[in-house]
Amino acid sequence: MTTDMSRRRLFALGGGALGAAAAGSFLPPSLQAAIAAQPAHAGPGGGGLRDIRHVVILMQENRSFDHYFGTLRGVRGFGDRNAVELPTGTTVFEQPGAAGSTVLPFPVRGAAEEQKKDLQYIGALDHSWNGGAKAWGGGWMNGWISAKTAATMAYYDRRDIPLHYELADTFTVCDAYHSSIHSSTSPNRNHLWSGKTGFEPNGNRAVGNDAYDEGTHPGYDWSTYAERLEKAGRSWRTYTEWENFTDNQIEFYATFKAVARKALAKTGGHTYMESFYAQVRGASEAERERLLGLLEQGVATLTRQERSLFERALRRVPTGTLAEEFAKDVAAGKLPEVSYLVPSAIDSEHPSVSSPVHSATVVYKILDALGKHPDVWRHTAVLINYDENDGFFDHVPPPVAPPGVTDEQWEGRPTGLGIRVPMLVVSPWTVGGYVCSEVFDHTSVIRFLERWTGVEEPNISDWRRRVTGDLTSAFDFTRQRRQPAVERPGAIPPLSGRWQPKPPA
């Protein structure tokens, strides 16, 4: 394939950008060695998508692009010369606040020092359907303070999230990757898993987290891309733990809820996976073994097809072992073609329960597992994205569907695209410190899988296919670049309470 290099801009790593980091790097040494030993190169047939054998998808929680990468050199961040001018004549970075005040982006680090808090543990903000629409402001992007409070303007920089920045420096970061809808986790993850968010059983559009009421929600009645991979005979798996913050969205689809009910039939009244595993988590060791044994009795009654869906989508591993389970499959040569990684709450990066450094630790372990097996690494693409922006500011107006595109409308508002979120493309073919500026959203991940596997997803709207790309422009299957040595992220600080950053006086 040919890569559209007009959408990829090399930005200089330059004099000392990483020099502040101990030993110059935070990446796993194993990955550094794998990059140095096996730089990306064209295969015998000219290279391309056929060189990929594994795609690993890690969707984390609730961070906007500017919140993380607004200060990154070479991206469309706080230095954007084409930023929106508000009706007041000021730039979009000067957000209108209370009583005629203005709030500018401000560093979390400064607020943490002023408020005597830990910068890793800021709290969550509003990330609802209505709140998202208010911040968007019909495209003016001028409702952030009234919708989200002044804390929305807080941002991290390289000192605060060094691994994130080094991944951007080393691989490819996408600065026009959007969430799929101005709303919360569930509808955005619907787009990742199925290419759309349809309707609730009551006829309302699925723009909220209604599916989390698992005891009464019957499950979404449309198919997922994983089911299409299954029918096509392509291997896939969800890696998730006993506690997964209800982020394993595939559990909320009717097909998988039916499999779960059958598997849980002998467990004493449990009808969905979270209910069962919540009891497992809180049980004594002996009771836990009894419960897991009852689950296996139910699993034994599944048909071959149901058993495959259960093992690939619903089976959970003990708390704290996701990265180890992934590493075990890498080492055994059992990594599926498509892997969905769904961490626990503490590792999810959600600002209400997690932190950037918790997530960095998981990412480090995943990349270390691949780096230790360069024969796997050189055929693997890792996609690290975020489901939504929480309530954190981003200045770029998303492309939105016009009113005539009725399947992308609800309550008189477009359902997408949503606010920009980070996307890092980590692979042998994205080494070099690039920015990809083609417009993407979560359905672009499915479209990348479509291009790679040939398995199509009919749920994606024609409008999204016209407006967004398929991620292939983020790859270059011909370049050869090498990078230097690495060290682990810092220790996770003790939790001292959640807080909301205040802008400087």
C-alpha cells in the first residue's frame, strides 16, 4: 500500500526534549531492543497491511487531546494558529467564565502545587449528553466553563505524563482523532465495538449509560464487529479482569447477555457477568473456588458456538492479572489476530478512580510483553485510544453530521463526531515521531480492521465513512528508524483524595 505522507508530519524531538527524563527514556528496554533489532521494513512482497498479524486495541477512559497533548510540539494543540475565534473576538482558548471573566488553559502541576494536592488524582467532570452539547455550543466550543466548571481547562504536560509523551515522540500520535459522540462511555464504546450507537428498548437513542442497569436492560439488539470476525473465522479475544469498571461493552449486547445467562445458570441466581464477578471478588478463597466451579458447570452446558463467544468475550481473569495474561499468550504464540484490552477501574485512566501513572504502568507491561518477543512485535500494531474526553477542554470543533443525515441526529443535535481524544499508534511501522492529522473516530478502528481482514461492518454510517479515515495513513510500511534506551515510570503515589484543579488567580 502507499501511505499518504501529506497527512504525516515529522516533528523534531530536538535538543533535550527527553533529556529531563532519567536515562533519557521511559519505554521498556525490551521494546527499545526490539525496535533497534527489527526496524520496520518492506517485506518480500513490498510490505503493507499483510505484514500485520496482530492488532491490539487498548481503549482507556476520559481524557481529551488538549488535556494531555496540548503542549506537545508539532500537533494541533495550544499553539494552533487556526484556532476558532469566538463571537466575542477572542480565541477559543479564552473561555468565557462567570461574571464576564475569562479562563485560559492552565497546568495541573501549578494547581496541584497551589492547592497542595497530588497532580495524578484530579477528579472527573460532567461528561453527559447534555453537558457535551453545552460545551460544544453549536460548534463555537465556548460553553466549557458553564458546562464543566473551570477545572475543564486543566492540562498535563511532558513532566506529568512522560510515558505518554515518549510514546508520541517515538511512534505516531493522531491529532484529529475524535470520540464518536458528545457523551459518555457506553455510547462511545458502542461505536468501537459495533460501528454505531442505536436505540434503547424504550425507543430513545442510546446516548447514555442505560445498559449499565444490567439486571433490567435486555441488551442491545444489533450485532458487534466481534461477531462478524467470529463468523469469518478470524481469531479475537477480550482480555479483562474480575473487576473491569463495566468497560467491557460487548457484555451489554443481547447475544452475549444470553450466553452469560446460560453460563451463570448454576451460580445461584446471577444473570449477568458483573453481578457474578462482584460476588467472586468479595468472597473468601474457599467460597470463590466454589463459585468459579459453579460457573464452569454452566459453561459446560454451552454449545460449541456459545462456548467460543463466552471464552472470547466474557471470561474474566483474576484482578491485577490482565497484563500477565496477555504476556502469557504472547509468549505461547497464542495472541489472537484482534485483542481488546479492558483494564480494571484502577488502571482505566478514568479521573474518578484511576490516574495517568496507573495506566502508564499497564501500558508499560503490555509493550514489555511484546518487546520481549520481537518475532511477535514486528507483526503487531497497538492502538491506544480514549473513549471520551470526560469534561476536559479541547479547542477543535469536530465535524458533525448535517440535519439531513437523520441516522446521525437525536433531539435536534448531531450525534457525532465528538470531542478530540488521544490516539497513539504503536507499531514497527509507526516508529519515528510522527503526527497523523487525518480525521478519525472510533469507527476508524473498525475500518482499519476491515481493510486488514476483509471483514466488513455494515453498521457504520455512510456519513462517517465519508468524513473519517481508516487509520492506514498513520502507518508507513517502508521507513526504517531506530530509537534509544528506557526506564520504568515512577512509583504510583498513595491516594490522598480526589480534587478539582482551580485556575490561577
